[in-house]
Amino acid sequence: MSEPQVGRSAPDPVRDVAFKRELVTLIPHLRAFARTLTGDPTAADDLAQDAMMKAWDARASFQLGTNMKAWTFMILRNQFYSEKRRSWRQSQLDQEAAEICGCAVGTVKSRVSRARRALQAILEAGAYDRDGGSAGDAMHAILADAERLSSLR
């Protein structure tokens, strides 16, 4: 049996049932709030689902008897803003990469998507060898290759 995490109490099935019951009653409210933030019903449902999962994962930190609606709304709002920041940063990186490569942003996005799928397939298949070098050495080699490739343009 594993030790409870520091700062967290051991799982309590009775408490979990009460938490779940209250969380389920908030689903329509979370979805409505998410729709006001996103303006898109599908994105809102995804956001509400993510927020509910985060709330469930953090249930040990919730004080029963306090305002769960406010607590879950804060989780949902923070998730929304985090996604927006991540999206904004990614779009800035895509724009910069497109300028460096001399191609359209859509081309960068599709190449990155293909590269991620290829990397995932390699990792899932275990089709790679470790060379014994450090991660720092690998990063320097990657950056040197990127620099070399960008100078060819």
C-alpha cells in the first residue's frame, strides 16, 4: 500500500462520493460558463470536461462545505487562460519559424504535426538507440543542425 502524498490525506471513499455528487450537479453551470469564455459549444464542452478532471484530481485540496461552484469556476477559468497563453505562444513560435524557413505558417504547422506523429510512432515502437551521450550534448547537436539548416536558406 502506498503512502499518501505530503500535504494530502489518504483517499476517503465517503468523501469522494459526496464530492462527486456535488461536482455532477455543477456540470450544466460549468458548461454554460465555459461557453461564455470560448463562444464555441464544442470547445466549451472540452474545457468543462478538462476542468472537471482537474477538480477531481485536486479533490483532496477542496474543503467540503465551502463553495464548490466558485472553486470549480476558478479551475475552469485558469484552464481557459492557460490554454490561451499556450496557444498565443505557439502561434508566435510558428510565425517565427515560418519567417526563418521562408514558408507559410500553415506549412510550419503541418510539418510540426507530421514530425510529432513520426516521433510518437518511433517512441511507441521503441525504434531508437541510446548513444550514451548526455541530453545537453544532444541539445547542442540539434541546435547546431538547426543553425546549419537555417543558414542554407
